[in-house]
Amino acid sequence: MIKAFMTVNHLSILLSAAAAWLFGAAYYSLLSKPWLAAQGKTMEQCKAEMVGKSKLAIYGPFVLAFVASAFMAWALYGVLLHLNRFTVRGGMISAALIWFGFVLTTMTVNNAFGGRKGMLTVIDSLHWLGGLLIIGAIVGWFGP
């Protein structure tokens, strides 16, 4: 098992992370107005918050989103390796179960304690579901 992790299919991880990241960009571009409303903000408020921020503060979250997608891809690769289910279907089923069991539940609890609107949880969690399904499909398709 350890030897298998040393020969990870890095291309599948990078491609799936990039695809999930691009999905997120498109997703939030399409849902920017409802997402801002769920946060209780306007576009003008967001623009005002950006004034005076460093480039790192502005672009850092985008880099972090890609790195998070890459770690998710690597972890899902490990799950598929452990289950020996490297297929598109196996990857997507595993991704959906991981999303439902860990991502959705964690986000729901965190947002509830943070007093955030339920719609923010819906919008953000569906983004992660889409990203994980993309990752699962690509990593499952590529195989070990």
C-alpha cells in the first residue's frame, strides 16, 4: 500500500484539481448575486473591502482554493486506491459520499454556529459537491 502511494498519478491529481478550481470560478461567477445576498453583502461593499488590500490578500484565497482542491484530489485518490475502485463511477460515488458525510455536515455545523444564512451553506456546499464529483470522475478515470 505504501509503495502504491509513492507512485501516485500526479497528472490526474493536478488535472482534476484544475478542473474543480475552474468549475468553482464559473459556479461563483454565475451565482455571485445570490452568494453575496446570502452573506448579507453588496458588490459595492465587497469592492470597498478590497481597497488597500495587498495582492496576497486579494489573490491568496484563489491559490488556497486550488491547493485545497489538490489535497482533496490526493485524498480521494487514496480512498480509491484503498477501495481499488478506479472507475469514473467509483470516483463519483466515493466523492458524493465524502461530500455528504464530511463536507456538507461540517459546513452546516460551522455555518449554524456562525449564524450564517442557510442559503450560504446551500450555495457553498453545492460548489464543493460539484468540485468533488469532477475530481472523482477524473481521478477514477485516470486510475493509478
